[in-house]
Amino acid sequence: MIISAQILGEDVGSSDSAYAWLRLATSVLIGTVGSVGLWSYVVALPAVQADFGITRADASLPYTLTMLGFALGAAAIGGLVDRLGIVPPLIACTLLLGGGFVASALAPSLPVFALANLLIGIGSSGAFAPLIADISHWFTRRRGIAVAVCSSGNYLGGTVWPPLVRHLIETEGWRKNQLWIGIICVLTMLPLLLVLRRRLEYHALEDARSSAAGARAYLGFNPYVLFGLLAVAGVACCVAMAMPQVHIVAYCGDLGYGGGPGAQMLSLMMGFGMVSRIGSGFVADRIGGIATLLVGSLMQAVALFLYLLFDGLTPLYIISALFGLFQGGIVPMYAIVVREYFPPQQAGTLVGLVIMATIAGMALGSWMSGAIFDLTGSYWQAFANGLAWNLLNIAIALVLLRRARTGRGPDAWSTAS
């Protein structure tokens, strides 16, 4: 597609250019709006549970289907982006996102509502992994920071949307909230896609392909084994991540603080997560994706342990801010590791698949936390479960980092100097 674009005289671009930064800014805006599918139901969960008269585990099912749709969409759309470019798949995702929200507003029962959330998840997937894979082609010297900033649109959405959704639910009801969000997504995202029509020069992709092959040889892993380890690590870290992100509003309600503080904690978590994502990009450009992944995973474990110790209102605000600051940079590191060790022509597919693994972890962690709460009547055990999964992620990151250091690959600590 890129070669034919040059032959036909279509507009092309180069990496690390002024247009690349404009493309990055536009991608952040698209990611901010499109990520609403991941955050709106976290706030709406108590209202939906009360409206349908269901258990906490059943009320978690729509979010689980949202994450399932997000995961499947990330993998499928990533392959389409590799073949068709970024714009056509994202147009389809935008229409699915808006249509899913409208359908959920009209849902007469939980099964219909859950299926609508599956569409929302597929639509939202276009505003994350495909954008990350795409922007990674447009930067070489500053790839780490570019990927981190692009992925921060997801957390910026997590900062902006929860208070807005909370206000709409309190004033208009959760059904009108769903309807308005669907309309806003379509009207804002489609015009922004016009900025992303350019294609990258072919020689830049070939240079990146050679570099990735050499880096993988230094690491010494079969590519299938390497990708499998990344996928398992992605599941593990996000099972741990799901407990605070998905259940913090309900957790605060159960403690008697109400849903308002929970929504504020989620917003605070996402705001500090955005800072963490951008900071992790600077770190990754110095020490590499694997080392940065390990640092983030260790810090996330610390925050989860603090949740086990404290449940007062003020400590929860502080811990939620720390959790966002500690874990925000983890997920983008999987995309950076993929770009360091795999050919750029496979970026859309492989980044989509590894993001699918992380979202599968979010879906599993969301359901497991709700089920553990129903069994025990407490979220303490759910936090402990998340911490155990986090330790698995740490173990995998340690194995990869040791191989990178032994092979003197791009993630060796010695390269930081």
C-alpha cells in the first residue's frame, strides 16, 4: 500500500517531522474522545445495577464484554491498519462506537445492554492500539515519548469523562448519558481523521525492519516465544490493574463514601496515569522498553499493597493518585517492546494482539474482582488477587531484562549511558 501510494503520487511524509508532531496531537485527541467507552460504564455501573436489579458480578458483565470487544477489535483492526492504512478502519470504529452507545441507551434488558457494550468495546479499540502502532512509524529518535504521549489520550479520557458522565447521570439519567456520548463521538472523531491521511516514506520502514531484526537476535528469543511472554505479561499486569480502575467507584460506595468520591478517585488515578505515561516515554528512550516495563510493574505492586493496608477516605485518594502515577506507563511499554524487536510492517497486527492480551486481563480482572466480592462480601481479597497476578508480570519482565542485558541488546542497562 505504501509503495503504490508513492507511485500514484499520494501525499507521503517522513519520521520525526513537524507533521509527525501534528499527527501525534491529533491522535491524542481521537484517543481522548474514543476512550469514553472504557470509562463511562465504570461510573454508570451502580446506576445500571439498580435499574436492572442485578448482582454486582452480573453488573460487571457489560464491562467485561466491553473489554472483550476492545480486545478483539484491537487484534482485527490492527491487521486492517497494516493493509489499508489508519483512516478506513477508524471510520468504521467511530460508527460502531457511536452506534453502540445509542443502542445501549435503548436497551430493554441486561443481555441487550451487554451486547451493545460489546459494540462499544470494538469501536473504542480503534482509538488506542491502532493509533499507537501508527504513530510508532512516524518517530525514530523520540519513539518512546511519542508512543507514551499517544497512549495518554486513553488516560486523558479517563480524567475528563468520569466527572462528566457522573454529572450527566445525576442530572439526565444513565440512558440519556449513553445517548449523548454516542452523538458526541461521531461528531468529533470523524473530522479529526482527515488529518491522518498521509502515508510514511517506504525507506523509513525498511530501516526500522533491519534494526528490529538485529535487536531480536541480540535478545536471543524465538519471536513466537518472545511474543508469547509479552502476551502473558500483558494479561497478568492488567488483571492486577483492573481492580482499582473498574471497581473503585463501587468500592467507595460500599465503604459508605458514596459514588462521588469514587469517581473523583478514578479521575485522579487517570490524571496521574497520564503523567506516568509521558514520563515513561522519556525513560524508555533512555533504558529501553523492557527495563521501563519492569520499573512500572514493581511500582504498581507497591500501590496494590497499600490498598490492602488502608481504606480511609483520605488514604484512598492518596493511594489512587499513587496507583495512577505508578502504573500509567506499563501498557505503552508493550507497544515499544514490539517496535524494538519486531518488523514495522507487522506493527499494527502485533501491537493489536499484545494490547488484546492486556485488555483480556482487564476483562478477566474485572469479572474476578466482582465474583470475589460476591463470594466474600469484601474487596480486600480482590486486591490481594490482583497483587498475586502482578508478581507474575514482574517475573516475566525480569526474565526478559536479564536476556537483554546478557545479549547486550537495546534494553541493556549499559546503553542508558
